[in-house]
Amino acid sequence: MDFAPTQQHPSDAETTAETGHGSGGLTDLLDPQRLAQRAFELRYWLLGIVAAAVTLAILATVLQDPQYLASSRIEISRVDAGATQIEGVAIDVENRDRQYYQTQYVLLRSRFLAERVVEAENLTQDRAVIEALGYPETASPSAEQLARNLLGHVQVEPIPESNLVDISVRTGGAAASAKLANAWAEQFIQTNYDKRFGDTQSARRRLERQLAEQRERLEISEAALISYANENGIVVLQRGASGDSEGGGQQTLVETRLSQLNEALAAATARRIEAEGTARAASVANAGAATIRSRIAEVEATLARLRTTLGPENSQVEASEAELRSLRSALSKESGITGAASDAQLRGARQVEAELQARFDRAKAEYLAQQNQGVQYGILDREVNTNRQLYDALLQRYKELDVVGGGRNNIALVERAEPPGGPYSPSLVRNLFLALLAALALCGGLIFAREIFDDTVRDPSELRRRLGLPVLGLIPKFEADEVENQLGDTHSELSEAYASTRVAINFATKPDDKIILVTSTRPDEGKSLTSLAIAYNFARLKKKVLLIDMDLRRKGISIRLNESKSTEGMSTYLAGQISSLPTVHKDEFGLDFVRAGTSTLNPADILSTSQFQIVLDELRKHYDWIVLDAPPLLGLADTPQIADAVDGIVYVVQANGSTFRSVRQAIQRLRATHGKLLGAVVTKLDYRNESYAYGYKYGYGYDYKSE
């Protein structure tokens, strides 16, 4: 990696520092290597979550009551309502079908259907079902409570790409589950049928009740009519199609006999009248015959006298003979009518008429006797006729409904539920799977949360993107007892890392820049070690280097070089306790350094004088590089007071320890002093930074065996 800083305008750097994450934040967040690294960091937490989930799954399996699942299957056929158009645009059949089926699925999960199942199966009295639904033995739930509970045990699962729907019921009893699944399907089918053909079926049931009632009324009225007729000797010989007694539709035996006698009496009367006429004609005929005989005698006398006087050939004789013949012919005709026969015929006719009259009178008396009974009989007969007409009308209506009212249900039961052979749950395998799935989700959430909310510096490149701070060097983490050996060995990883840092500082500074300040956000970030290592690396180039301990409070460099107990140093000079420049000491490697010293005055007050600038101007004349180990920034005023007096500032950031928020605040303080920030040195990199391509091992070293 190129550690040379990119020149950046101060305003651009400040803008970047204010905005926080750069453009690659989301991509970095989803980097599998980074997430894997986070998982490794949280491995004990993650293992604990998985172990807890497995333990809970086993406990849930052991403690959970067995549940039995039974399923019935129904088929919902599409109802073809015909072509439907609205303003000439046909409604999409597919959308209509989808709406229809979704409606059926919602109805299958409705509380109305649950209440209907409870009522139809009388579940409030079924203890087996009540206990299977989880109620204690002594519980007596209401129908509404039972319906709500039952609704939670029912699952409706449409089978994809088909018209089939599975209705599954899960309860604590195998038989109860099968019974409820079948009842649920049957009641849904019946509900759908009632909805489609409910009016017709209700009308048919209503007509059936009315027919039964009307039939009973008709039978009662007919029985009353027959009983009354039998008690009063009323015999009906003829009943018309209308059945209306008032219109002559029926005739009793008395009426029939009276009618027949009336007709016979009329005929006898006619014959008697005819006989009387014949008798009168006979008597008239006898009187005429006597007259004719008298005339014949007269004509015969005249004829005899004429024959004697005029002769037989005389016209008068011929006329008398003709008249005589005519009279004799008339007498012969009149003589054919006998009075005795006429009298006998008249007597017979009168006798027959008299007998028929007597019989007619008796029949008339019987008919008149039945008139009073006929009133009640007519009432009963009219009631019979009325009931029969009503019954016939209801029967005709029932037949019409039977023809047009029936229909085929579009929902059918395909498979009935059978009691399951074993429990559906608890299932150890399923519980373990769900527990592991939940544990993985929780672990993933924990990893992402840690990645999102962990503001510590993991990826050194984020310093440039989020804070506008170039990276000058990456320093691996070593144990405290290894640091001295690593610094002393020019081929060690630590020395190589600081050598790379020194090269980056060279590129970041101008030829006239000599004074470098090293600071950090907080203590224990490796600031003093970095100051010492930078000074050593410049010294190895045969440069004249001075290391000054400006951490007047903690004296980090002085302690590391075993010079912390001396009272003389920069603090005493700046406080005016000594008049000459502070003594320059050499360590065991020949590095010049100035101790911090000890003063009773506040370091912030000491640094506010002009003496510090004076001593720096003097030392600049004698050294190629001057490295100042300054105190941390946060909470102290020391470093901001001296930042403007140096040529460049190296900012030390501890990986996995410093947060971007604290670094941002500290850098804002430095930029407010117009100090020149060269870049950052990221220290204490370890395995946690490998996923960001910043390993704590360089992977390239020296092959000592080949030397």
C-alpha cells in the first residue's frame, strides 16, 4: 500500500470530516470478510446464542403437549358468471377468478364458519373436543369462546396451481382433529350451497311445511264431511269437476230420485192429458155418425124416389148416388173410433199419474226434510273444496320449485380427514431447525449491529474517507516485552513498519520542514513509541535527530528512556527555572533527546509563553529532524498551543481502540490551530483488521537462512 499522503485542500478535508462515511460505506458493511471477522470476534457470544437456542428447543420439545394434525381436502370449482362488460371493456377473467378464490379463502378462515361448526356439532357438550382444544377438564366454555379458540387451531392451505384447498386442524386429540376438519369442510360446503340456493331451498322447506299442514286440514275437513253425511243419510251420487255444490256440481240420492219422479210425473200427466183428449174426440166422433146415418136415410129415400121418377140414368140420380157414397164413406171413418178404448186409456193414464204424484210428494217431503241438513253439509263441503284448492295450489308451486330451484354446488369434499397415527408436534428435528434458524438470525443481527454501531477504527482507509486524514503508516501490535527487541532489530516487522512510516513522512513534508509533532486522541495509543521509532528511523539515515519529550504531564519518552526522575528539562526551561537551553542527552543507541523535566507550574501556562518558539528556533539550527512527543489532544490544552509552531503533525490512532467520533473531535481542534496535519499512523493492528486487508503480519520478510 502506498502510504504517501494525497494533498488535500483544508476545506475539502473539513467537509469530508463533517460528512462522516464516504461512498463505500454500504459496500464495506456487506463485505463477507469483514462480517466473518466480526463473527470471529464475537465467537463466544455466537456460540452461547446457538447453545441457548438448542437447549430451549430441547426443553420445548420435552415440555410441549403432543398435537395431532388432521386434514380434509375440498375442491372449489370456478363459478362462470358469464361475460361481464363495463362500458364495453370486458373484466379480466383471471382477476375475477383470483378475487373469487381469495374471497373463499377468507371465508374459510372466518369466525362465522367457526361458530357454525360449534353449533352444528354441538361442541359445547363434547368434552373430548373441549379438552383437545386445550381447556381443563372442569372448563365449560361458551360457544363464542369455543369458536374463537377453534379458529386458532385451523389452517387453510390452498394447493398451488389447482382448485384444491387443504383444511388442517391441529388439536390435542387425533379423533377430535379429524372430526373438526371434516365438520369445517362440510359446514363450508353447506354454507356455500345455502348462499347460492338459499332462497329456493328456504321456499321449498317452507312449502313442505305448508303442504303438510294443508294436507292435514284437508283430511280433517273430508273426514268431517263424510261423518256428517253418514250420520244424516246424505248420499252424493254425482260430483262435478268444480266440486261446487252451489253450482250444481253434485247431486244427492233424494235429489236424484225427486228429479226422476218429477220427470216421470210430468210424462204421466202428459199421457193423461192426451188420453182425455182422445176420449173427448171419441165422444165427438159418435155424435157425428148418428147425423151421417140420418142423412144417409134421407138420401136413400130421395134416391129411391128419383130412380122411380127420373130413372137410373138421371143426373140427379147420379148426384144422389155420389152423395150417398160419400156419406157412407164418412160413416165408415167415424165408426173406426171406439169410445170404450178411449175410456180405458184415460183411466190408466189417470191411475199412473196419481201413483207418480204420490211418490213425488213423498220424495218432495224427504228433500224438504234434508234442506236443513244441507246447510251444514254445504258448509263442510265448501271447506273441503277450499282446502283441496289450497293444497293443489301449494303442490303445484312445490313442483315448479323442484324443477327450477335445484342446483349443483361448486364446492365438493374430495378427501375426508382421518385420525392421524401419530402426533404432528412437538418435533425435535423441526424445533431444532427453527431454533438454529432463529439463532442464526440473532447472530446475524448481532454481527450487523456490532458492525454498524462499532465506531472504533477497524479499516484504516476510513480515516481518509471519513476524516480526510491520509494514512502514513500501519503498525502491527506486539506484546510489551517484544517491542524493545523489535525496535532494535532493523529487519523486524515493527522496524519495517516504522521505516515505511518514515518514508511516507518524507513524501508528506517539504525540504525545509524539520519539526514534527506526534500526538494522539487519548493516552496509550502508541504515541510515545511512534515518536521514538520515527526518531530512530531518521537517525538510521545518518540524520541528526532530536527527540523532545513535550508530554510534560506523563513524561512518556522520559519514562521509556529511564530519565523521568530528573527535574531538569523542557518544563523547567519554559517555566524560567533555568536560563540556558535544556540539556540534550543521548540514549544507548546514540539518539539525542530532551527530557520533560519537572515543574510546579501548569503545563498549559508554561506553553503559552514565547519561550517555546524561541527554543524551537534555536534547535532548528542544529538538527535535521526534531520530533516532539506531545500529550493527547482530548481534555488537554497543551498540544493545540504548540501545534502551530511545528512543520507537521503526525496523528497516532490506535486500531480497534480509537473511535472515529473522538478522532474527529480531536482533529477539529488541531485544524482550528492551523497546524499542518501530515497524516495518521495506525498502531496496534491485529487479527481483527485482516478482513480490511490490513494484517498484523506483513507476510514478507527476510530469509535469514539464506544469508
